[in-house]
Amino acid sequence: MAALAHQPADRTPRFEIWIDALHEELGVPDPASAYAALGQDGVMLPTRQPAESRAWKTGIDEWGRVWHAGMYHDGVVHDEASLERYSPPNAYAAAFFSPDQARQVRAQHPDHCLIYGTHAGPFTAAYMAMGFERFFTRLVDDIAFVHRLLAARTRWCIALYQQAVDLGAQVLVLGDDAAHKDGPMISPDLWRDLVLPYHRQIVKALDRPVIWHSDGNVEALLPMAVEAGFVGVHGIEPAAGMRLSQVRSAWGEQLTLIGNVDVRALLSDDAAWVRREVDRCLAEGGRDGGYMLATCNSIFEGMSPAAAATYFQYSAEATA
């Protein structure tokens, strides 16, 4: 909390947001135990996928996203009827959480920050619901419909995150991927008109600090991250040209910066590279508040277990 308030802390927080893989290889029995066991200062609120959902399986899920063998393929939302059909009621948010599990995690880790984050941001939700080609074409042909879709996904996002808050989440991370390696998917001017109002609405509705996550080079969108009311930004992807020192210089007084450890180092077996990444980020991010150590993305399948182990062990040593 001190880091989010840009105040000096006893040390730089270790704040890996998504630890999605390598639990067994790292000697952790389950995802819920991974955060504390691996030395993180935040613990993710447990979630569950409703049994009836086809998300991450095969078929069309409840938001109109098409999946093939667990991989996203396309979207089917294209008109008012399909928007209504593929917009679950807000009450459905309760199906993604177990109050008993939430109480158990809070009781087991009272000295950790309970966090919740998922990729439910309205921009990402909209282009996945429509499919990329249809979404970006409709920005030109029928932007009014895109706004209606964004408004619907914003209502869902607020309902989902409010459920997390009601279960004790103290810090929220809004996953809303907006960029590729060369810059934003849409112009900053269009982002201001199309997305910023919905981000403002989300932050205003939730009585908790909200961090924005996006992969890619989002530097041109950071002024609007401040305007939206986000307390920080996560990712800061080095492979997309995001330099932590540069972002810190420009936005470090207004946004807490989280991430920038290059995940390519964790895909290698080069322990020295991993340690250099941690050292670089701590040096560039600063140790006087306003920076939290994390990878630029997550801990995901395909990473080297040895490199991931080095990352967590050395992060604890370097921030002690």
C-alpha cells in the first residue's frame, strides 16, 4: 500500500500478479498456495470457472467468444440480438467465486495483500466478443454499436470486480490488453473517446485501488491511465520497447509501476540473465516507493522451471 501511495516502504514489494503455471515444478501444491510460498506480497483471490462455461474449452462461451481446444479463435457478437444473447446477467458474477475459499485464504494469509485480477476489461472483452476483423471494421462502420458492447462489458466488469471486493479483495488489476509491440491497437485520440470513459466508470465504481494491465507498448496511452484514475500500470513490456527508466521519469509520480522483468529471461536456462533482469528493474524502478517487482506478464507454461525458481529466490534476496 505504501508503494501504491508512492511512499517509502521497508522494501520493494514483490507483486507477481498471475502465477498460472509451474506449481508442481516449483514445489507448490496448488495455485492458491503459490503466492505466499514463492515470496509474493499479494495473494490472488481464488476463482473458479463455472462448469457450464465453454470458455477455454471448445465452442461458443457465454460472452460470444469462440474457442477451439482451449485457444481463442473468433467472436460471434455482431448485432443487438447477439449482444443480448451473449451478455450474462450481473448476478452470474457470483458463480466465479467461492466465499468459503476466500475466507480460508484470508485466514491463512492475514499479512498478505488480497488481490484480484483478470482480463475482463471492456476493450479486450469487446474485440474478443466480436472477433478482431469485425471489431476493428465496425470502429469505422458502426462505432455506436461498439459503444453499446463496451457499455455492456463495463457493467459486467464492475459486477465481477465488485464481487471480488465484497469477498475481501484489497487491490484490483484490470486486464485490458490494448497494444502490440509497436504501439496501441487504436490511436490515442480514439482511445480517449472510445475506452477512457469506460475505464473511468470502472475505477469510480470500485472502492479499491485499481491497476491497469496491458501487454505491448502502451506509452502513448499512459496519460489516459492517469485520467482514468488507475493507481498503477502493470506490464511495461521490454520486448515492446517499454523502458522502465523512461516510464518512471515520465509517469513515476502519477502511476505506480509494476513489472518490466523480461519474461524471455525466464524462457531461457540462463540464471545470470534472470538475476540481471531483477537487478536492472530494481535499479530503474527505484526503491523509494512507486515501484513493485514483477515480470512483464505472468508465470506461464513453457517457462524454464529452473529460471522461474531463480527468479523467485533471487527476487527475495535482492529485495530483503
